[in-house]
Amino acid sequence: MRKSRRHRNTQTKSIFPIKIDKFEKLLKDKFENNPDLIFSTFDIGGKKVCVFYLSYQVKTDRLDNFLLKPLLNISELNTPNVLNEIPIGGGSTTDTLEEILEDLLIGNVFVYVEGEDKAVFYLLVRKESRDLSKAENESVVLGPQIAFSESLITNLNVIRWSIRSTDLVLEKLMIGKRAKTEVRIIYMKSIVNDKHINTMRQRLQDLDLDKVDDTHVLAQLIEDSSSTIFPQYYLTELVDRFSYTVSQGRIGVLVDNNPQAILAPSTIFSFLESTEDMYMRWNAGSFLRILRFIAMFISIILTPLYVAAVTYHYELIPPRELITIGQSRAIVPFPPIIEALFLEFLIELLREAGARLPSKVGQTIGIVGGVIIGQAVVQAGLTSSILIIVIAFSALASFTAPSYEMGTTVRVIRFPMIILAGMFGLIGIMYGLCFLVIHVLKLKSLGEPYLSPIYPFRWDDLNKVLFRPPYAYQYKRFLSLRPKDLFRFKKSEAIKKHDIDE
Amino acid sequence: MRNILKLVVLSLLLITSLTGCVQTKSIEDLAIINTRGVDIIEDNKIETTLVIYKFDSQNQELSSIVSGEGRTIKGARKNANYKTSFKLTPGQIRLEMFGKETAKKGLLSYIDTQIRDARVSDTMYLALSETTAKDVIIQTQEGSSVHVGKYLYELIEQNVKDNIIPRVTLHDFLQTYYDNGHDPYLPVLSTATKSPTLSAIALFQDDKYVGQVPLSDALLINVFNKSIENATLEVQLPMQPFKKYLKSERLDENDEDTAHALMKVLRGNSKSKITNQQNMQFQTEITFNVTMLELSEEIDLKKPKAKEIFEEEVKKIFKKQYEQLFKNSQELNSDPFGYGTIYRINKHGGKLTDKEWREKFPDINVDFKIDFTLKGHGTTP
């Protein structure tokens, strides 16, 4: 901040010294129709002094006790004396109008003694924020439940406490031309690959926009490919996930007023792994992770497969299942593709309605959707009962993704797949899958391949994405990202037992 | 960017508007053939009897039988299609049955369509009927309430899984057919009793039926194809050698002089080799490891001597059975064991035509060596 201030001082002219009446008029003009600027003038020992601030941005009790009271007792008023006598730390001086206006907005109180060539200001910021609470969107069973809040200061505080290291860098950037927003790039300087830091910094600095609305928007502004449906940065609200990822050599980005953090670079596997995999024992953790991979695959493939099999490839259906499927299909008047799209649409409606409704009414949706519609749809002969199971299965599978964005992506991908399957059968599904694979292969996240370590293949990294080995074998960091320090600890030390009774 | 958008819109439009080209086969519009019977009727016409599934919301009857005539299998199906409102499709055929008279003329021309059609499964079973295929299907339908196609298919599948008969899928048939010096075999279904029963194993010369051997020989043939497990063996033994090892004194001396034993095969396999190329001398080693499940007389098999005698007796019986089976197949001039293949492999140049083997097969000699071990006799007092 200081750096930027000095930088600006050289460009703009000082407005001081100035008469207080004139100064007041100048400020009021800038804050036209704005009653919140408090501008009070005192006459102390024959000298005029003004104190001005925005009422709701400032802690008024501190202002009264520690600024106004001592100010009135100062015997000889001038700028050095004010700085000296007032018992608040961090007082600074300024002399340009732009800076005064800017600092007023973030909760500074200004004191100007008439005739002096500088105004003194103190940061007495009052910032309202919600308390830290449990994660709402990324709920976990094990591990810390705490989630980021909207206040950047609180978030930084939490991060500092969870990574107590001088290595941790919290680089500050101000983004937005019209309304500035504070953005922090957070990384471990002895681990992270400099290339990633430079890329991220450059992308953020190059942003030319009036205002940053939200972390999600920022993430979309700095992503590698805008046309794709796949999210390229993992957005987390979990503090433990954030600190784990950063300590493994990736970059986190926090935006003021937003409870989400960007994690970069992310691979497609980042969206399928949960911090719980780490907290579980390795075998259970591996199981859960593999379960999620299977779930994603099922979610994309199952309904299209049903449509293709029933429309074109009746040979594929096992003989025992053939009768059940055939009989339940016989009552349905639509072709399978319409039937499947109809039911998928219904499920999406239920999900969307459930998300939009107030939580008090939300339960009704579950009952209406799950029980009544499911039963009635079959009895009305609109869909076959087998399809209900298929759709429910794939919908459930899509909700296992730890990332809500990824879950949505998978659900959206299903629709073109169903249409392809309904029009071309298995060939269509194959076409769709090939398209997906090629597309994902071409994607990048912060310049790193989206599909790494599968492509480009890195044997050493497989144990971090596909499954999870015991901790003694996780002695390396993610090789594909080329961190400065690859090794977390020595493997030979880790597998050694050091019990007292040996 | 705009050009790309135009291209995308245009191609989407084309994709959606040109989809009429792919013919759909919605399951509810199909009559799915489950079992097909093929017979030759007068004038060299083919009659097919089809057991079909059809899914009709109005009609609860799931399966029905239709038949059609024609010069070709597909032609007969087309003819049968005139009699039903559903489209007959062959993709789910599980069993194809042929009348015996049909089989005598050669099967290959009838299964040709199955080989060509990629939609048809290679793992469907083939079988012969003692009379005509139509007979078996119609009688099964009338005789019982079970679903014909499912019943016949599962009858064969069950016995194949239990290793009672060799696997007789379309694939196996073709493999043995095209393998020079190896002849196919198929199970025979008869309707002598009310319900269809496996009655024999039919032997083929190439694709032509030449004769049959009893069902009990099926296991013996099966050992040549694969290592078998869990099959049951039943043998009849003379009581004479075991007199000393009976647990209790027999009360009446006029009791039967044979004992019956039922054993489970833990492992059975065979190894054949050619021992003398000039004299066409073959040797086959057959190994059976069994455990006793049931024994009609109380022979004390705990005694090593008794066990030894038991094993010797069974070996004799098996040797006799194998020699009989071999003689039968030589008389029919059909080689279900695949000795021709062994001969071909060891022959200089490695070439053998079917015709050549037909001339040679009746003259070959095989020395059967049976290795029979009783691994367990169950808990006995």
C-alpha cells in the first residue's frame, strides 16, 4: 500500500494547505447527496481543526475515546504533534484528494489542521462479517468442519493459523478499475513452481474490468478455456482442503467478500477427490475414491446405454432381464429417447426446485419427487420402471462428486449423450465418449494438462489421484507440477518403526 | 467465431434432420426369437419353428410359437413374419435345434446365416432332436406349463455347466468342424417321456450326422476337451474282489454281486500323444481324481489294500468304456477326440485333409492309460 501511495504522490498535486471551509465544500461536492460524510470542525486554541470520516465505516466509540478526546487536549496543534499525541497506532499522512477519497471509503478517519500541508489519518475500520460456520456446500463427515467466511481478514487469519510457516506468502493484488477488490495469491514459496505463480499473477494483473463480483466469476475470467463445460479451477470453502492443497505446492486465491477460494492448477481428478480420502484409512480412502470414479462413469454412461440397448441393441440385454425390460417397455407409448429425456428432465427439475425452495418447504420436494411422482409416472405408463431405477442410479452417482460444479457438468453432459445414444445407438455413445476424451485431453488448467497424470503419464503421481497409499508411501509431492521441493520426507525414515520396546 | 457458430448450428440441424436414416429396433416392436427349430420338409423346403418373446401391453401371454417355410432360413423367417404383428429378430437366439433327418444332410448350410450375422451370438447352443425339432418344441409346449425356449436352453446349459455334456455352442461346433481331424458332436433331445430329455450324443462326420453314442459317454468325450471339475461319475463294480473288506458280515449270501459307486470328480483331464507315427499308434493318459459320494455296499475303503483294489477295478471299467467308445466312433468314422489334430501336428509338413483322415481314422490304435485316484471317501465310522 505504501509503495503504491508514494508512486501516486509523484503524479498528483498536493491540495494543501487549504482553508477548512473550502476543504469542506470540496469534499461535500465529491460526496454529493450523501449524508454519511461526517465533517466536524473544532476550534482549539485559536486553530481550526477538522475531523472527517464516513459514519458507518468507522468504529465510533474508538473514535470518541482515542481520537477526539486527546485531540482536544493538544496544546499546540500541528501535524507532527497530532501524530505524536494521539494514542492510536498506524497513523499516516497524505496530501492528495484522490487518496483521501479512497481511504475514506475503507474506514479511515482524517484529521486536518488548518494551514498544515498534510492531513493525518487513522484506520478505525468497522467491518461487519458473519462468523465462521460449517461448510454448507462441501459437507464432510471427518476432519475440520470450518469453512471460509466472507471476510478476507478472517480467512487470512484462519489460513495463517493452519499453515504456521514463514514460507507462506499472501501476495496482495487490487483488482477492478471502478471498484477495487482485494485479491490474495497464497502459496508456499519454497515449494510452488514459479511458473504457476507468474502465470497466475500475470492473469490477475492483466484483468481489465470494473469490478470483481465473485470468486466464481474471477475463476472464469482467468481460466484457460472459456468454451468448455468442465470447470478448470477447484473452488473450495473448506479451510483444511485449502491449506492441504497449498502446502502440497499449488496456489490458492482468495477474494475479499467471498467465502470461496480458487485452487490452481486443478486436474480433472481434483474434482473427484475429497479431503476425506486423506482422513480415512488408506484402504477405505482408496475405495471411496475409486467409487467416485465409477460413479462418474456410470452417471455419464448408464442412461445412454439403456436408451441404446432398448432402441437398437436388444441383443445386448441379458436373457433374464430381457423379459422384465420388454414388459415394462411395452406399456410406454414413447420411443426410449423421449422417455429417458423426460425422466432426466424431471429429475433435474426436482433438483433445481429443491435448491431454490426455502429450506422449510424443501422437504416437500423430496417427498413429492421421490415417492409420488416416481410411482405415478410408472403407473401412468409414461416411463418404464426399469428406467426409473436407471435414472435414479445415475442421478445419485452424479451427486457423489465432491465438487458441485463437476456434478453439474456430468449431469449436463448426460443430455447430449442420451440424444446421441437415441439417434445412433452404441456408435453414438462411442462417438460421444471419444469426443469427451479428446476434449478433456486438450484442456489445461493454469497451463498444466487437465488430465495429468494420466496424460502426460506420470507413474509416480498415480498414487495421488487414482487411489491413496499409506502415508509412508506418499513421500513425494505432485511430480507433474514440478514443485521446487519434490520430497515431503524420506521414505526410508518413514517406514522405519521407532517404538520404545524394540 | 461467427463462422464456427454457423458451422455448429448447421451440423446440429443436419444431425437432427437426417436421423431418419438409422433404423430403430425398439424392443417393444420386436418378436425376439429365443429358440429356433429347423426341419426339412418335402420338396427340400425348410420349416422353422420359432419360440418367440413378444411384449404386448394388451396380452399377458409372453411367449408363443410361430412357424414358417422357405428355401432359406431367413426366407422361412420372413414367411413366419406374415403370421405375427411383431418383427421377428434373431439377435437373442439361445438354442437352435435341428431334426435328425435334417442333420443327416449336413448342418452347415443352415447355420451359415448365424455365422454371417454379427448380431447373432456365437454362444448359442446347438442341439439335435430325436425326431424333428418341431416335435420337441410343440410337445414341450403342450406337455408342461414352463416356457419352452427357456426350458430347453436351460436344460442344456445346466448340463454343460455340470460338465455332464461337453460345451456345444455354435462357436464350438464351428471350431471342431473347421479343425481338420476333429469332428463335432451335439446333444440329442428326445421326447420319449413327457418332457424333453437329453438322450444321447450325436457324432458327426464334418457337418453330417452319422450316429450316436449313449449319454454316459458324454463325460468321457468331455475329458478330451477340457479339464473337468465337479462332474459326477457312476460306476458298477463286481463285488467279488471286495469280499474280504466288507465291514459287516453279510447276512444272506444271495445278495447282489455288484456294487454301485457314485463319485465326484475333483479333477479330470487327458493327455494324448502319438507314440508310433508309422503304425498310427496313439496313447492317451486319462487322469481322474475323485472323492466318494455314495457307495451301495459297505466296503471299508480306509484299508489301503481295499482302496487299491477299488482303484484297480474302476480303472478296468474305464478302460473298457473308453475302448468301447473309441470302437464305436471308429465304426462311425467320426473323430470327436481330435486324434487327427495330434497326428497333423506331428506329421511332416503339418497338413492333413479331412478326406485323408477319414481313410486313416478307422485304422488307428489307441492305448488308453487310466490314472484313477480316490482322494477321499467321506466320513465313515
